[in-house]
Amino acid sequence: MKNYIVRGLAGNKNIRVFVAITTEMVEKARKIHKTTPVSTAALGRTITAASIMGYMLKGEKDKLTLQILGSNEIKSIVAVSDSTGNVKAYISNPNAKVKLNDKGKLDVGGAVGRGKLRVIKDLGLKEPYIGQANLISGEIAEDLAAYYMYSEQQPSVVSLGVLIDVDGSVKAAGGFIIQPLPDVEEEILIKLEECIKDVPPVSAMVAEGLSGEEIMRRILKDFDVEVGEKKEVDFVCDCSLEKIERALISLGEEELKNIIEEDEEAEIQCHFCNTFYKFNKEQLIDILKRAKN
């Protein structure tokens, strides 16, 4: 498997953990959106998080949208995941300037700034679940941990990382989310805190060539780890000609007439995969006929 998520249990099944290896799917996103290194890092962390969070959903048709709404160069990152962990995503500014923080690493927090982190879960109910929290650093992993604590009352350990190669490509990417289950014993929590103190950056472990299972066991080195399902994931856009036509129909008859009379053609770009859909006058007239039915 090129990109995958592996789930596991530890601490007498009182701790659940998800580890994702996402190097190639983040590289695919980088090529599609032509991102600078700092934009690649921000987008890649969001993609990795959304993939894990989508995979954590229970319903087969459930979907999750993770939004990072910043205040600096990167105003918005949106990643949409399904329950299989496949993701599509876009970033408002793929050309954010490369800056380093005081640790000499890409300053994702500085590029994103303050703002909101929003999670929308479409669980097949009348209304989607919407939760949000303030960005505390803009580094995304810390912000997501804060979201889980304050919006879902779920203590979580979140680590996300993207390592950029000298040519700007993605050398390694991955992440993990660890969540104690309700009523976990305090001694297990103390043991978990000790475990994660000295954990190296997740991107470094991926670059080292460790598998998801090996990363899981390194993180939870003082626990007996029960490795569970392993699921392949990818960067996948589900746009199609039919969906774009439906979007045009939803504009209404008057708007379609205006497009036909003024422009005689239409070109629509999918923000998630940058695919262009072009419609000539005859095709637009046909869509207008269907809009009237």
C-alpha cells in the first residue's frame, strides 16, 4: 500500500490509535495545486488529518469536511474525506511565501495565523454536525487537539507532519491521532503521557522508512499494542461532467440564459483537482432545456 491508515488499541483496549502514511497523496496534492513548500506543509497536514478523521466515522456514507480558516497569507484550507479515508482538498493560497520559524522549520503557523478550525460531519441526518474551535497556533495538529478537547470533549494526542525535499517535493508525510476511551484509568493516562514525551516527529519516522504499525508501536512503546485494520487511502476527487451540469442547472433559467446570450460558452474549474469543464453554446442550450423540465 502506498498511502494507508492503520488502527490499533492499547492499554487494555482503553486507548485507540490511528496512524496514517500519506506521502504520495500529499505529493499528488502538491502537484495538482502547485504549492510552495509552506503551502504544501499546511495542505498536507490538513489532508492527513481529514483522512484519519473521515476514516474514524462509522457510517458507510458519512462524510467529513475539515476547514482551516486563517488570518494571514493562507486564509482557507478545505479537505473533504469520506469514511474510507479518501480525501480531496484545496488551499486558498498555494503560493504562500516560504518563511522559517525560530526552530528553523517551515512556519506553517505564521502562514495560517489565527482564526477558526471547523469540522462538519454529514452523518445522513437532517442537519450536519458542525463543531469549531479557535486556532491556537495555526500549526494544525495543536489546533485539532484543542478542537477535540473543547468542541467534542475528547482528549486527544495529534501529530501531523510533512517533510519537504530540496526540490520542493514531498519526502515524507503522515500523522497519528491517539484518543483515550471514556472511563480510562488514570495510571494508563499517566503512562501514555510518559510515552509521548520523547516521540520523534511523525514525518521523521515516515522518512526513516517505518511502517504505520512500527510507528504505532514506537509511540506506545510501554503498552501491548493490538494492531487492527489497515486501509489504503488516496487523494481522490469525485467531480464529474454530470455533477458540473447539475451545478449549472441549479443556477436557474435566467442565469443560464444570461450566460448563453452574453458569453455563448462557459468554463468551470473544480477547486479540488483543478480540472476544467468547458461547455459551448449548444451544450448550454441543452442544459437550459433540462433546467426547464
